[in-house]
Amino acid sequence: MTATTVLLLIVAALAAFGLSFYQYLFKAKKKDKTLFFLAFLRFVTLFAIFVLIINPVVSHKDLQIAKTPLPVLLDNSQSIKELGQDSIARLLAEKISGNKQLKDKYDVQLYTFDDAFETGKTPDFKGKQTHIDQAAQNLQQLYRNATYPVVLLSDGNQTLGNDYIYSFKDNTTVYPLVLGDTTTFTDLRVGQVNVNKYAFLKNKFPAEVFLQYNGNKAVNATFSIMQGNSTLHKQTVSFSPDKKAQVVNVLLNAEKVGVQTFKAVISSPEAEKNKYNNVKNFAVEVIDQRSEIALVAAVNHPDLGAIKRAIETNQQRKVTILKPSEVKSLGDYNLLILYQPDASFRQLFEQNKSAGLNTFIITGNSTDFNLLNQNQSLVNFRMSGQREDYLADYNSQFGLFSQDNIGFADFPPLQHPFGTITVKEDASVLLTSRIRNVATGSPIMVFSENGAKRSAMLFGENIWKWRMEYHVTNKSFDGFDIFIDKTVQFLTTNSKRKSLVVNHESFYNSGEAITITAEYFNKNYEFDENARLTLSLKNKKTGASKSYDFLKGSNEYKVNLDGLGAGEYTFTVKEVSSNTTYAGKFEVLDFEIEKQFVNPDLARMKQLAQNTNGAVYYPATADALIKSLLDNDIYKATQKEVIKKSPLIDWVWLLVIVALSLAVEWFTRKYNGLL
């Protein structure tokens, strides 16, 4: 209590005394005991009210005994049950956390962890992932600035997160209690499969498979990759105590469109304790990007062959060279390349107004520029009869798609009628023109995107010379062909905006988090924060269905579908108010990562103990662990002085005194006829 507060209380007492004396005794002719009693009651009332107004804070000291925390971390993942250690783990956790002597010395807390970290949960050993690193991070948050031991009951087989041997800080001593049989068993395992998520139809895609061996003798095994009942690849691999890992690289054919599931299988005549990890499923989504392209020209020119060859280096594209009169149905094509359009193209332009195909127009000396001015709005031409050679300069600010500078400035010039080319609408310029060393400021190649409509224009003929020049310089056509392929890729991809955009993978491994996110936009394509999105999920094999509601996050909606079994699923996302829907599908692959282990990771548990100055124990030596913790003099209880501050306004009895003194004063005055 401060000096100011004490002074205010003295003033309050004097004021209460003065007011009480003035009200009952100052003018009283006869000062009897009743008046003195009433004056006392009034003094108590006034002083109590003044105290409530001043609200002094009363401080008092308490001494508390702070025990050293002893967190007991119990691995609640499925691997503990697969190793047959679930019952032992429960007994050990109860034995340590319930030990009376340990409780007297330490603040013992039992935590369970798998892919989450929890306290007070009864272990069921059904966790689909093991995240020891996360458990260590949570302990740091719970016991900041404390030095304490940790008992870790686990097999040490982490499947998620950073390497846990570096996760526990210097103020922590970890005592791993290893669960599982440390005897070495012969075990062959498909450890990891690296493969791209997507592959193009009729192309080959690479698969990198890591094979692992645990054992004490040389073994010959058979490795194969299967799809359904078909074996796509098969080879023999050898292991020994000195050679416990193999990496197999395989090229597989993408034969069918959609999600294709494969199995990597390793087998041998040797008896194995765990054969579940001999098989690993993986999947690739095969995409059909085949494009039919019509290259329409009324003249013969070497450019036509160069363009066709450059485009068809991508096996997903087919180019047909046609005259304008030979184009029967635009519906058969994905892209129109119009080479030097003249009057014979007039009908083709009219057809495309209704077909709406994206176009790539290449102009030159034989082009009818009046026809182009009438049938496109990207640029305006004012050409003369004079021919000019134009060199190209790369625009580094071009941003519609990624395109490297392949040496455009060093390519031979393109020939084009001299004149003025004016860009009329928003367009992105990839190449600008230069006459000898003088920049004209005019474009040579431009791209435009207007909603779902995309177009490109190249001003100049003899692009075949560019392809040849690139080959002379680089001994390959690849760079030029990729440049043309990116142009075609841009023009054959429509980017029409949708009001409901849903993001999901084509396949997931069982046991991992399955999250689907969605965005819903209003008519102005602004993110709608008030949308209500639902998801209907159906298992294709069993027909079982279930509904979920999306939860709003930061600029997206999200739903978690954890716990789904292996199989194929279809789903529909619906926005309730507008009835906008999106249909999709995915496959959950049969892969239980927690079933992959036959032994605890003793080496890492020993490394963890060494890094934190702890020691490794086993179920049979649990009593020795308890004794070590009890005998450890480093961890002692500390006495802390805690100062507690209590404002008197929180003291209920003060209000009771005010009410009681007023009531007694009123009854006394009533009884003595003073009212």
C-alpha cells in the first residue's frame, strides 16, 4: 500500500468521524449512549464507503514450492500396436506417471502424441503419423525457461516433421524408453517412390524407387512394378550387410488418361516378419494434351515446314497444313495458325467468328492488311509497298508466360512491308523491331488475352531462318522449338474465370491429411466471404456417401476429409445460395506408413539421449529409470515468494458491513423514535 493511499485513508477516517460527530453529537442537548452508538454506526458506514471509493490494494506474500516438471511423452501412433508394444506402453506410462515418489519430487505430466499433441487422452495407438518433433516444440512452449527431464516412450520411428534428435533444447535431458524388439530381423522394404504427379498421354515418365534392406546376410531379391495384374518392369537387386540400399530408376509408359495406380513390389525367398512394407502403391495422373492445329496458308513457304516441325516435337500436338478452301469444320481443331492471310481467307474469318478459336496470325509480303484490319482488333496496319528487314529485340518485361531470351537479337531479320503497326488494345509485347541498329518502337510479336479469347501475331516472314540459326549456334533445335511450343501452349489453353474454384489432389496416401480448398467469387469476381459451401462425398465401390461443410479461412474455404479408407471417391462441391457446383474425384492409395517398421529406431534414440546428456532405457529397465530420476540431484524443488495484490473493492464483507451498519442504524433510530 502506497503512502498516498495511507494518507487518503487517514483523511477518509477523519472525514467520516467529523460527519458522524456533526450529525449526532454536535447539537445534541443530551449525549446519551444511544447517540454515541448511532454516531459509531454512521462512522462505520461512511468510512467503509470512502474505502470503497479509494479502493486500496492490499499486498501479501505467499511462499510456494515449485517442483521440476517431468513430462512423460507416450507415442500413441499405430506403429506401437504393430510392434506389439501397446499393452507394455500403457503399463509403463501408468507406472512412471503414477509413481508416488516421482510425484513428490517432480510435477509429473503425461502427454500423448501422434500427428497431434494432447494431454489427458487415453492412448488408443491408432495415430496415423508420428511427430516427435512437434511434441518437443510443444514442450518448449509449455515449460519456457525451465530445466527439466523428459521421459520418451516411443519406438523412435518418426514419419512427420524435422529430425527430432535436434528438436530438444539444451535445458532438456531426454531419457528414451525404447518400445519394440531391437533384434535384427531380415526385412526388405520399398522405402520411397519419387514420381511426378502428372504425365502426358503416350509419353514416358520416370519413377525413382528407393529399396532398403535390414539383415545380416547377402540376399537376392526381385523388384517389379505392376499395374493391376500386369508386370511393367522386373529386375533382380542384390543386398548385403554392407549394401543395405538400392535406387532403381524406371521409365514407364503413360497409356491411359486419368489417375493410373501402380505398385512397386520387392520379394525374396527369405522369411520376413513384416511383408506389408514390401509393397508401395503410387499413382500418376495422365493428362491428354493432344492439340489439333490447322496451319492455313495460301502460299508455299519454308516457314510452314519449320513451324510444323517445331510444334510437332511435342508429341501431343498434330499440325495439318491446309489451304483456306480445304478447311471444312473448325470444330476439328484447337488452334488456327493463319499464315499471311489474303482475300481467300475471308470466309475462314467469318467461320471463326462463330467457332471462336484462338488464332496465331503471321504476316508478311503476301498479306492482305485491309482484310486483317477488318477482321481483328488487336492491331491496326498502315503498310506501304516497300519491303524492309526487321531485327528482333527481346522484351524482358513480358509476363504472360515464362519465356527465356534464346538470342532473338542475333537472329537473321524477318522481312515485312514497311509501315506503321499500332497496337489498339491491351497486349503484351514479347519482341520489338529494330532496323539495323535503330529501334523502331514497333512490335514484332504480340500476345493478347481477353477473357477466354487469346491471340498472337508475328509480323514478318522467314522465321525458318531463326530455327536454322539457333541450330547453327547451339547444335540443337530445342530452344527454338520450346519457344514455339510455349506460344502454342498459351493459345491452346483457355483461362475463362469460374465463380467456384476448387483445389484438390488427384490422389492421396491413406493416413495423410486430405484437405480440399475452394474459392467462391461474386459477379464482380470478388471473393465472397458469405458463401455457404457443402461437399458431398461418395465411395465409388461401396456407394457410401457423406456430407461436409466448408469452413472459412483466410481468403479460402477449407474442409478436411481425414480418416478415409483406401479407394476411389467422387465428390460434388455446391454453393447453396447460387446452386453453383463443381464435380471432382480423387483416389486414396492403400499405404499405411505406420505399418512399415519391424524394429524401433534404436540408433536415433541413442543419438537423442547422447545429444541431451540422457540415457536409453528399455521396458525391462524401467525401474532403473525411475531410480535414476529420484537420485538425480540436479532437479530440486525451489521455493518461490509470490506477492498477491488484492483490491479491497473485491472484498465482499466490506459491502456486508455497509449494509449491516445502515440496517442497525435505521432500526435503532426507529426503536428510539428518532425517525
